[in-house]
Amino acid sequence: MTESSANIDVSLVPAEVVQTIQTLINKGFEAFLVGGCVRDLILGRTPKDWDITTGATPDEIIASFGHTFYENKFGTVGIVYEKEGVEDFVIEATPYRTEGEYTDGRRPNSVSFSKNVHDDLIRRDFTMNAIAYNPVTGAFVDDHRGIKDIKDKVIRAVGDATERFLEDGLRVMRAVRFASELGFTINNDTEKALFDCRNMLGKIAKERIREEFNKLLMSDIPMAGIFMLQRYGLLTYIVPELEEGLNTEQNQAHSYTVYEHLLRSLQCAADKKYSLEMRLSALFHDIGKPKSRRYSEEKRDYTFYGHEVIGAKMTEKILKDLKYPTSTIEKVVKLVRWHMFFSDTAEISLSAVRRMVVNVGKDNIWDLMNLRICDRVGTGRPKENPYRFRKYKAMLEQVLRDPITVGMLKIDGNILMKKLHMEPGPRIGMILNALLEEVLENPTKNTGDYLEQRAKELGELDIHVLKKLGDSGKEAREAKEKEVISEIQEKYAVK
């Protein structure tokens, strides 16, 4: 047994994981943590998933625990720890495995169970993922010097790199994703094999590619990951449309090619910890520019008229090809389509802002504003929130807030006529305006009981007195409107 060591904070390992391994040991079986969770523990990161490899068979694992499920042909048993009030805690335990030939470049033709942990480790993709660790005893099994590679921040294939990539073509993309996610470099031999085997990615299901792509996009430095995908010839199997912008120069408003602008916009979204949908939108928002670029003799510069419409159609096709959920496609396409909403705030009206809210939807409107920030940062401009943009956001907040009207009252004209038997006419409006003034002064009065009683009192007043109260209510409403708008403008430092 090849052994090495690393400092691991055992407190990062949940009690249920330790209990699972101890139970298997007590039953007479070897058991180790393996794969990404061990790598993350060595890096001092909290793992998201916990995978155990063991000398026990699936039947022996099931017999060792009370609540399990077994729904696959690879031997993986889910061990469930029920927790009151929260989601169940699930640990996956898989017997040591050996694998047959990979004739399709995607999966082994056969899987056999083994009693030897070394058989299991030699079939794994990269040395950093081929380390077994027992948190009960503190022992490591590190046949391929994975701990050293983690310390050196190197991604190296287990054994012959070409063989590993020919076994499963997704591994060429996983190597890049890990490099982006962890900030590691790829070992020279592994890098050469990756490039030589790049066409293997063409054999992989789009769903698997999408999941790796998502993980890369959600890493801290996705810009570097996309650069690597392109450099190794992998991007053409994922989003070939991005490469159309590689040498597409833009106009004087931009410092970078379309390709670099998109990657810088994506990186801005990552730096701000935005969602997957936002990162996809940032990456694709100008993807229609190469197809729309024209040279204008009049402007002596390039124009990109309609690129947002072209880009929205391209984005929809890309996301459908990669089998994204419909909800993701709809949101990203909408953001790409309307990302050119911005216009001169000295000329734009509130009604135009309202139309934009209708176009993109209330649920997406602030994401559209954030996409504009990513777009701006991606051009190389130092200010991401200039005055005109702040003014637009202030106008947006104005149109999104509930207006101050008699509609805010817990009573309306129909109630006045039905319950208080009032006749239709101007008195109804005067009473409602008078009531609104009282509610603006004291919001606790906005109850049905109080307003009905007060409306009854107001209805008995002389029409001239009631008119004065109604006019006073209108003035109070207008004053409150101005106060709220002033607060919004002050919030965004605009006038």
C-alpha cells in the first residue's frame, strides 16, 4: 500500500461520514473517502459531496445500514441519514471497481467489483482525484502521488494520459474545468494528450458537456477557462459561435475584440458572484455582433445594428443544443434580446421605461441592469455606474414602486356606494382624497372599519367643506409623491 500524508482538518468531515466508514470497518470491510472530497479536504475546502469506496459489495453495504437506495448498475449505494426539519444527508458508497474496455469513448463496456483499493484508484482520471483517505485512522492511499500534485497545483492524468482521455472524452473538458476552478496548471504530457484527443469531446452527450460547462462558468475565473477551451480546440465542440468573435474588431467605444469583450463581461459577472443565468447572459450578450458587423463610410467605423436580435436567436439555439432547461433559455434569451435598452436619460420618458419592464419582465429587470454593468466593465471602461445609468435606475425604481393613489386605501367607491348608500358623483372622489390624506399622515388608519366610519362622517359634511378636505388630500398626495421621488434620486445620486 503506497502511503503519503497531508494535513486535513477532520472537523470538516461530517459525523455521519465518519460513522459510515466506522460501520463498514466494524463489519470487516475496508472503507475510504475517495475522489473530489479528498482533494477538497487537502485543499482546506469544504466538500459538497461525500463518496466512499469500499471492499464491500452492494448487498453487503445495504445490509450494513438501515436506510439505503440502490438504483444504478455501477454498484453505488446511497446511504441516507434522516434529519428532522432539513434535507436528508446522503452519502454514496461504491465497491472497489475495475473496468473493461471503453469502445465508445464514453463509458466502460463492463464493470467488476474488486477487493483491492489499488484497482479502484488506477481507473480514475487525475492523480488529485485518485487518493483514498480514511478519516477514522488518518491513513492515505496515494499510489499516483496525487497529494504532491495537489500541493504543486498540477493536474496530471493517472497513468497514460492518452488512454485516460480515450476512455472518456469528457475528461479533456474536465481537465480544463479543474484548472479554471482550482487555479491549477495542466502537466505537459497531460496537456499534449488533451490536445491530441480533443475530438473525443464530440462523442459526448450534450447534457454531460452542459454540466461541465456550468461548473466552469460558476468557477472564480471562468474567463481563463474559456480561453483554455479555445486554445486546446475544445470550444468548437461546445459553443463554436463564440469563436466567430475571435478576430472581430469593434468600434471606437470598445477596447477589445468581440470575443475578449464577452469573456471580460463573463468575468465581471463571476467577480460579482452572479447566477448561472447572468453569467450565460454576459457571455452571449454580444454574440450576434460578428454576423451584424458592417463598415459605415459615413461614420468611418463599424456598426452592429440589430445584433441583439440576431444574438437572441443564436443564444436560443446554443442553449437548446446544450439541453438547458426551458426556464433558463427563456430568461437568458430575454436578457440578450433587451440588453441594448439604454438610451439618453435626458430624453427618455417614464413610459418608455415602463415598456422596457413589460418587455423583459419585473422578475428580470434588475438582472438586465446588472448585465449592463458587466457589458460596460467588459469594454474596459473604468466606471461601471456612471450618471446616466444611475439616472435610468432611479427612473426604473420610480415606475416599479406602487403609486400613491386612493387605490392604496382599504376602501373604494363601490364600498361607499354599496355600504354607505352614497350616490355616484364628485362627492365620492372628494371623500376618498380626504381619507387618503389621513392615511398618509397615519398609516394605521388604513383599515376597513375606520375608513367606513370616517367616510360616513365625511359624507354628512357640506359640499364646500368636503371639497376643501378633498383638495387638501390631493396636495398631500402630490407632496408625498415628490418626497418619495426625491428619496429615490438621492439614493442614486441623481436629480
